[in-house]
Amino acid sequence: MHMVCSMHLAFSATQGGTSQNNKGNSKPQFKPLQGLAQNFYESACPKAHDIIKSEVIKVINQNPSEAAGLLRIMFHDCFVQGCDASILLTKPMVSEQIATPNNASLRASTIRIIDQIKDQVEASCPGVVSCADTIALSTTLALELVGGPSIPMLVGRRDSQTAASNQTVIANIPAPQLSISGLKQNFQSHGLDSKDLVALSGGHTFGQAHCRVVDLQITPTVSTDLNAAFAANLSRICLPVNNSAKGGITVHLDFITKDVFDNNYYKNVLNKVAIFHSDAALLDAADTKQLVQLYAKDQSKFFEQFKISMIKLSQISILTGQNGVIRKKCTVPN
Ligand code: HEM
């Protein structure tokens, strides 16, 4: 894996896109977003990237599936009031962590890991590096360590001092039962298009789902989204689990390359062995179906778009400059 290099590019979250050059290849095209840079901490905390990198390497060596935990936390942070690390706040406010889409679903182990990484950074440069950047850098480094592309993540985000309400989290995090039009609408409301929807759904190429959510697809009847043998397997694992234990039992989102960030997700969608309705729904519109087919065949095309979409995700409603604060402890507002 490559260390994040120093580069002066900045990208716009909402105006990113692709253009066709005269060879027909699509080229990323971005506008600078003020306040972010890859070398933002170069003078105030030159070791920030190295500290985060060495912590993430330790974590992933011990448990590669934490990369999935990190990616989901970043997604759930950025989709709710922006990438401001509000998801890590636990007191004195009601935490986003217990909002319905997050409760007993985000990994507690991953949340602890982010806090630990931030503590290490604080020990070297107190009050300089934000929790929001700690999430963004840790996630991109972890993704690369488990096979994903190298993403030129920009930094300079600051943290919020408020958390969103349960209702706001529910309104912003897409539900697994959504149709393709519901998914497109949800992503559009965050400044993301169909290409981002398909590429970022590739996040389901690793990690896990709790039986509580799997049940939506297998009971009372088995969804036509699923291949029969696959559904029988899920039923064998999840149906005997009684309600009080549902929170603890999980299945792999990608049972073939479970901890690897690759394009296998798209093959799973085509083979009807991706778990959620929202995965199968990508085949219900011509534009998204075409991209699923393309990414299933060509991992480099997936990675190319995934990088662009991750940069866009990472810049949703961010706080920069004089806005927001640098939280020393990610769990508390100041
Ligand atoms: C498109 C709409 C999406 C829906 C409806 C959706 C829904 C879900 C659900 C229901 C789970 C399982 C939760 C549980 O059982 O506890 C899950 C897991 C996961 N999702 Fe999504 N998701 C979506 C998009 C995304 C995006 C955009 C990303 C990241 C870019 C992502 C990354 C993940 C990861 C990595 C996991 C596994 C987490 C872990 O193992 O801890 N998802 N998703």
C-alpha cells in the first residue's frame, strides 16, 4: 500500500463529475473545495498521517473486517448532517449511535478504535486533527489494506458540537427495503448521482448483516430478490435465532471474499446472492443495471468510480475554516 502523498488538489463534493476526453475515456473533473488539502496538517501535525497509518495497520492486521466497520461509520456520519464526526458524540446529547438505523448495528469495536486512533494523534499534536478527518483517513487507509483502491483523501474538516435526532438519522440513512427510485432520491438529496449510488453500494462487498435485517428478506416469505439456495442458507442461519439473540448473529455480506474489498459484490447482485432489497434494486433501472454489469466484469472501472464517489461522500456538508471545532475526545462536544 502507498502512503498518502502530498498533493495540492482539492475536489468539490457536489460538482464532481466525469468528462469524456477525445479517446472516449472518462476523466475525473473536479472543482477545488476551499479549506481542504491533502497536506493540510503538514505544518501543524506532520506526523498525523503516519500515526493514523500505523494504528490502522495494527487494527487491520488483527481483524481485517474492521475495515467494513469503518466504511459504514463514515457513510452513516457523512449522510447525517455531513462528515462532522457527529456520529461519535455520546454525551451529553442523545447519541446518533442509538438512532434506529444505527442502534446495535454500527460496530462498537470500530467506534472504540476511532477513539483510540484519535487519542494517539492527540498525544502527538493536541487539538489539531479533527475527529472527522480521523474517520476519513482511517477508513481510506483500511480500505486500501484490504484490497481497495488508493484514495487521495483530502483533509481539513472540522467537527460539529451537535448530534442529529433519531428522526433526522431515519430521514437520511437509506432503508434496505427502498426501491431504486427511493435510493436514487436519497442519494440525490446528498448531492450524489446514480453512479455514486452504484459505486458506493459496492461497500457491501465486505462486512456483515445482522439476522434482524436479513429476516426482512426471508420471512414471512422468501423474497424473489434471492437465489433459492442462498435464501435457504440464510434461513438456516437466521430463522432459528430467537428475537433476543437476533442482535448478535450476523452473516457475511459477501460470503465468497468476505473481508476483501473487491468487485465481487456486483457479481453477487447479478447472481441474486446479495442480501438486501436495495442491492437487488440496482437491477431495476437501466442506468444502474448497466453499471452493475460493468463493475462485475471490470474491477478497475469500479475502483475508478469508487474513488470519485468516496471523495464526494467525504465532502458532504463539511465544516472547514472557522466553522466547527477540533474535538479532543471524539465522544464529547469540546
Ligand atoms: C444504498 C443504500 C444502502 C442501504 C439500504 C444499506 C443498508 C445496510 C444494512 C441494512 C446493513 C447491515 C446492518 C446490520 O445488519 O447491522 C449494511 C451494512 C453495511 N453497509 Fe450499507 N447500505 C447502503 C449503502 C451503503 C454505502 C453507501 C456504504 C459505504 C460506502 C455501505 C457500507 C456498508 C458496510 C461496510 C456494511 C457492513 C458493516 C459492518 O460489517 O460493520 N452501505 N448496509
